Amino acid sequence: MVSKKVFWAVMIGIVVFGVLAATRSIWQDPADQVWMKGMIKKLHVLPSEQNLAYDNACASCHMLYAPSMLPARSWQVLMGGLSDHFGDNAEVTDSIREEVSAYLQRNAADKVENTYAQPMLALLNNDETPLRISETKYFTLLHDVVKPAMIEGNSDVQSVARCEACHYEALEGRYNRFAVRIPNYYKQGTWRLMNPATTKGSE
Ligand code: HEC
Ligand code: HEC
């Protein structure tokens, strides 16, 4: 009799443990997941494959964004509307556009695996097609400490699209939170204005 009770207690214990282990990941804040993975392996988002056409077509106005920061459908729409690209004309020849578009889609968030792509996708609805990395929910979550004054009111940043202004290893595809400095602000627990006397804007 007793051994039967013990047997069932152990069985129930195993099942409960299994369910907890399997669902644990969805209980965690994706930002924490990235942080923890980053402790083991530095957050690195560049694809193994480089593309010269992407470099030539897209690096003249801003940094080259990592293809894995948006899903393939976003790149497809973005590359289909280059004549009106956030108010600019970024049009290229058909063959270059096709090459760059294929490259971006091949290395998009839903095609590769890295510590940024999966949590970003997990927070994106299937019917959403963000055209900006900076508009995705995951991005907003990661940047909750960044106040508007640190961007628009900050002459050394100006736009959130200038990742490299704060992430000084961004061009190498590294966005580790230990490699962040906001120009004109210093960090003490939270990001604060560096010198109120010489800097415009405040938190
Ligand atoms: C003629 C200048 C120009 C060229 C060339 C250009 N862009 Fe842009 N791009 C812009 C501007 C302007 C913005 C908006 C920046 C801002 O909000 O500060 C932008 C923003 C973006 C964003 C959104 C960034 C964010 O906020 O997350 C993506 C993605 C992007 N561009 C991709 C591309 C790709 C891919 C190419 C190459 C086909 C390209 N761009 C070429 C001017 C350009
Ligand atoms: C105004 C400065 C600023 C700009 C511009 C900026 N970031 Fe950040 N970013 C931060 C700060 C601050 C953090 C959070 C650091 C922390 O939590 O201590 C962060 C966090 C991140 C993280 C998470 C890092 C980690 O280890 O968990 C990623 C990924 C990231 N940013 C990507 C980007 C991308 C991509 C862009 C451009 C589209 C961008 N950021 C633009 C300041 C900035």
C-alpha cells in the first residue's frame, strides 16, 4: 500500500517537474533570456554570409542593419518601396535590389537562429510587418531605460536608428548591454544626464 502511494507521488512529481521545465521559458522575460545567453555567448547578430551589394546599396545613409533583426516579410516590403524610403529615395537597379532583397530575406529573423531573432519574433504577431527594427515590441522592451531626451534632444545621437551612436560595437554586430554608452549621459544605476550645465534636455 505504502509503496503504491510513494510510486504515485514520484510519478506526479515527475510529470509536474516536466511541465514546469517545458513551460519555464515562456514565463521568462525575453530580455532576461537574451541577457542570460549573453553572459555565456556575446549577443552577436551578423550573418555568417556577407554581401557586397548590401554594403553598396544601403550603407550610404545609415549603418548596415543586421538582417536577423526583422522577419523576411519586412525586408520584402521594405525592398519593394525604396523610392519612398522613410522620406528618402533609396532606389537601386532591379538586379541589385533583387540580390540585396534575397540576401536580407535569406538571413532574416525567421531564417536564422541567434539570441536576438527568436525573442523578437516571439513578441511579434504573424500579421505584423514592421518596417523599422526600432518599432518592434522587443526593441521597445529592451530600450525602456532610454528616454526621448537621450535621442532627439541629444546632438550626438539624434535618431534611434543610429544604433552605433550608443552601441559602439554595433558595426561588428555586437549589441551586448555591457558595450553601451549613451553620449552625454553616464550610468549610475540608471542612465543620467552627464553634465546638466553643458547638455540640453533632461531625463
Ligand atoms: C538615401 C538614404 C538611404 C539609403 C540609401 C537607405 N536608407 Fe534606410 N533609411 C533612411 C532614412 C532617412 C531612414 C530613417 C532614419 C531615421 O528614422 O532616423 C532609414 C531607415 C531604415 C530602416 C529602419 C531603421 C529603424 O528605425 O529601425 C531600415 C530597416 C532601413 N533603413 C533599411 C535600408 C536598406 C535595406 C537599404 C538599402 C536597400 C537602405 N535602408 C538604404 C535612408 C536611407
Ligand atoms: C540612445 C542610445 C541607444 C540607441 C540609439 C540604441 N540603443 Fe540599443 N540599447 C541602449 C541601452 C541603454 C540598452 C540597455 C542597456 C541596459 O539594459 O543596461 C540597449 C539595449 C539593446 C539591446 C539588448 C542588449 C542586451 O545585452 O540585452 C539590443 C539588442 C539593442 N539595444 C539593439 C539596438 C539596435 C538594433 C539599435 C538601432 C536600431 C539600438 N539598439 C539603438 C541604447 C541605445
